Amino acid sequence: QVQVVESGGGLVQAGGSLRLSCAASGRMFWRFGMGWFRQAPGKEREFVAAINWSGGYTDYADSVKGRFTISRDNAKNTVFLQMNSLKPEDTAIYYCAADEGAVSRNVGLYEFWGQGTQVTVSS
């Protein structure tokens, strides 16, 4: 098992930047693929970005590609989401998730989830 905790959310003006952090417990962190998802009020949880165990493979939703960057530091058991050029449409609760196996855009394939961190982008 792994414990996942997100941090770094907040309120930012359109065009600004935020960096989210996801701290995971356990020495087996290196085995896990990691993903970021978000959920806006009244909408289903959607895929944002994912990274494999080594960091050599990344995947992004079309809506954030070129603006967001996912990375990981296995020595610190931490994954990051750098969010630049933020838009009001990015407003949502952002969740970090982990699973042992190949990374995926499918919410259902991730077993371990954090509590979420709120990101609000004002116009």
C-alpha cells in the first residue's frame, strides 16, 4: 500500500502558475506509475497527466499539453505538476493517484488516491 498527500493548491489569476506536489509513503514508490486528475463541480473526474515509474514516459490531456509538466523525484517519493499559463477552465480539485503497473488515463486503474487540493483560477 501507499499513502498519497497532495499540496500546493490555491488561488491564482489567469496566466499565472502553480506547482502541485504529491508526497507518497513507502520505499516501493519507485514501482508505481503516477497520475494527476481533476474534478470540477458537476463534472466527472478527468485525466490531466501521468508519468511512469522511471519518469521516462509522460502523457498529457490535450487541454493541458504545452502548459503543464509532470515530473517525479523517486529519491524523495514525490511527484510534481507544474502548471503554467493557467486558465479559469483549470479550476478544479486536483488529485494525485498511484498504481503498480503501467500508467493509464483510466481513473479506474489507479488504486491509491490523495485527498485532493483545490486550484482556483480567477479571470
